[in-house]
Amino acid sequence: MSEVVEKLKATVHRHLDVIYKDIDLGKSIEDIANDLLAEMRLNEFANDPIPFTNHWSEQDSVLITYGDSIELKEGQKVTEPPLKTLHKFLSGPLKESFNSVHILPFYPYSSDDGFAVINYSEVNEALGDWRDINAIAYDFRLMSDLVINHCSSRSIWFDQFVKNEAPGNKYFKTSDPSIDHSQCVRPRTSPLLRETETQDGLKHVWCTFSHDQVDFDFSNTDVLLEFVKIIRLYLDEGVRIFRLDAVAFLWKEDGTSCINLPQTHEVIRLLRTLIEHSCPDCVIITETNIPNQENLTYFGNANEAHCVYNFSLPPLLVNTLISGDCTYLKQWLMSMPPCQDGTAYFNFIASHDGIGLRPAEGLLSEKEINSLVNTMMNFGGRVSMRTMDDGSSKPYEINIALYDALQGTHDGPDKWNFDRFICAHEIMFSLEGIPGVYIHSMLGTQNDYARLENTKHNRHINRHRWDLAELQKELTNDSSHHSRVYKRLNELLTIRKGQKAFHPNATQFTLQLGDGLFGIWRQSIDRKQSIFCVSNISCEPATLRLSELNLISMNSWVDLLSESPVSDISSEIALNPYQTVWLSNQ
């Protein structure tokens, strides 16, 4: 056994000691550690990862999509596995913009568009098979969901639970309904416990999200071992970025909040240890839709998640652009710590879910949040609720397509929809971190009311399925906003890739230019390139005084977006509503 493996084994042992302290496991920690290493094929050889290494650069951006966001059809019949159709579409202009793709759950499922997984080891046959996944992973860095908190009530494991058969009979979290669970934090309004008749009598199964999504019990080390097997499979199939879905809820203890518990953080550290010793350039991203300060704890000391979703960005940026006031966005950015090497923010504005409101808590006032919610509802959006400690309900998430969310201001729709939408992305692409773009943002997709009406599921308003022929018709029509959005966002991402000052870990300073101009200064790690990114976030023309920026007179400056040189660094630039400049010295 190599020295690296010996050291790894000792590290795994320490993780397990922390997670399972005071729990009677029925086997030794050493045996469990050996089992984990064997499943990851690390018992003879392991890589020795270098800490604080950045596995990303300004070249990186991630496209977020479902496997069936685009379908090839004849009439109503899908004529090709959607994963094949997706791969062909990705291989067009998008390949110049994105080197990574996040395919949302592509496994057999029973509900929640893939997040109630029936079988973690198979590809949903309605999408394709592992060969289709492998083909995409060959051309792009593949990001995949590890739906780690729960699985489908129709899974084999839960069927075993009902029948009191091993191993599933010990896999799920149960509790006594007479216990006070009021401290338990949840993102839903359904009852926490699900009554389930089993061969061993009536049991009450823990369901953080829905009664079709039954929560695992990670106090059973066999559950941990199952997920390590799944991770090894995904590595073999080409996955290089692991998105840990809903991981904040992983560990539950009666009488606690059941969120962000110490054991949860230690499980993430353990999984990272195993993954990076198998594949040193793999990345873990935690999906924790929670208040900002709690979210940041998932970096640990650069030993937990490599990246965290920047969940506060969507509500703050949308609020900025519909209010014409960037005060809250600036305050938040100034409070955000720069990431250590080896960690990065994962920036996004739109996703398959919606605009989360919990990450705005403490950053936007209740009045601002209520105004945001009301405006989004006026723009055709829906609102999903969660249950509070006292049994009342509170808005949890706004469900709306981003293009429609930015169709106007608090005063109503206006003519600046396209410009406001592009401005949002120009800001996001310039921020410290790795950009993730939802496919429906790339395509300028609007609210899908037909699907919403058909399913009665709020999130389906932003989960449209494009017919490939219809989409291609839109993208070749120069007068279509879909074509204009697609072309412009691809142009912006191409420009971004060439700028070292946009490295995810490059220095960022927040500029003070008033409420109507949002600005940051990015400086490359080698300090050779500076980019001043300034956006007019209002529907009125504005003036940028270049004397308010630190433009060094010895350098030549150019706006990367318009390719216009700056002839006089003491002059002024007139900015149209929602216009952005990226002023670079290179």
C-alpha cells in the first residue's frame, strides 16, 4: 500500500469518526473506511491532490439544461433520443461559448422533473442511454446531479423498506409524529412525515420536499456506501463536476433545525476527499438555497465544496434592474469575501427552479421583497410558498422565465426588455466566479403557460421544451428576440473567454458611482489587465465620468463590448438605458 493511500485511509477514518461519533454502527470505523476505499478503487493507488488549486479559468462557463429541453419531433412524436438532439445542438455556436454542460437529472424518476430518482444507475430511456451521456462528456466537461438527500418512493430501495427487506429497510429516515418538529426548516408546505404501512407496521417517513421524495438516513453507513458506489459509477461515465442537490438537509436530528448540521458538512468533506483522490481535477458544487451567510459556510476551509451557488445574485440583480437602484447589490458585493484559491462562486441569474427568496433574507428589506414578488406576479410569474415555524406560509421562490421577469420595472412593462435582459448577463459575466447560464436564458424563452396549465406545477413555467424545428426557425429569424438574445449572449461569452481579468479568482473591487450606475473593477491575477465594468441599470440615459475610475494614463483603454477606444481618460461616456461598458487596458 502506497504512502498516499495510507494517508488517505487515515483521513477517511477521521471523517468517519466525526460523522458517526456516539452512534453504534455494528462494525468498526476501520472496516467502513476500507469499504469506502474499495468501492472507489483507492485501496492500492490514489492520486495526491494539491490543495488550493484552481480547476477553472476565464475560459470556463457552464450551460444548464434538461436532457429534453430540445426535442426532434414529427408532429407530436419525438423521433430521436433527446440527449442526441441536445448534443448536436451543443456542438453548434454554443461550443464556442461553453466548455461545460450541466445536464439536470437524467435518471428514471417519478416526479419533480428528475429529482425524485427511481434508479441512480440508469439513464432515463426516454432521454437516451449512457452512450449519449459519454458522448457529451467527451466534448464537454460534464456536470451531473447527485440527488443525495432523498429518492423516489417508487424506487427499489423504498419498496424494500415497505416490505422490510434488506438493504432498503434501513435506508430511510423515520420519526415519531408525537415529537415536536417545529424547529425543522423546510422549503415546502406539505406535512413533514408521511404515513407508510410496512410489513413491520405503520412508520412515519421523513419527507423534506414531497411525499414522493423520501429522505435517506445517513446515520446508516450503508447509505453512505451506496452513494460512494454511485459516485464511482458517475466518474467512470465521464462526470467531472458533482452538484450535490439539497445537501444542506442531508443529516436530520429530532429537535433541531435539521439543516446545515455539522455532520452534513463532514459528509461533504469526506466525499470531496474520496473524489479528489480518484480524480484531482473534479469539482464539487453544493446546491444550498439558503441565506447568504449560511451558504458561504459550505466552502469550509477550502476543504468542502469547491464552488457554491451564488443564490443571492438572482433576487438582488433582478431587483436592481426593475428598481433602477443598485444599492442593495453593491452592499452585498462589498460584504462578500474573495474566494480562496481552490474555491469559486458559481454565478447564475436563472435556473430550472426559480428566483429563491431565502437568499435575499437580510439583504433586501421585507418591503423590497414584497415589491419584487408583486412585480414578478404582474409579469405573469407564480410564487411558491414554504411553511414557517408557526404554521403560516411565506413566499419561498418566484417562478418566472428570466426574459419575462425583466420585461419592465416596478412601473410596468416597457420597451427595454431586450436591453435589460442583456444588461443582466453583462453584469453576471463580469463578476468574480464561474458563470452558469440556463438554456432558456440563452434562447430568450418566455413563460410557458401551456405547460404550467397542464401540470399545475409552478416551476414548469420556466421549463419549456423546444421543438428543434421551431427553435431553428426562431434562431435564423433576425427579427426574433430569440435570435438576438442567442447571438448576443454567445458574443459576450466569447469576449469574456479572452480576458484574464475575468478569471473566477481575479481581484474584484466594487465601485461607488451612485445608485443608477453599477460598476466593478476586475484585475487579473498577474495584475497586468484591468477591466472596469459599468452598467446603467436604469431606464434613463446616464453619464459615466471616467475621472471616477482608476484609468492609468500610461495605458490604452478600449471598450471590449463596442470595440471603441477611449481617447481621453478625463472625458465622459454617455450610456443609454441598460448599456454596459467593459473598459480594458488590453
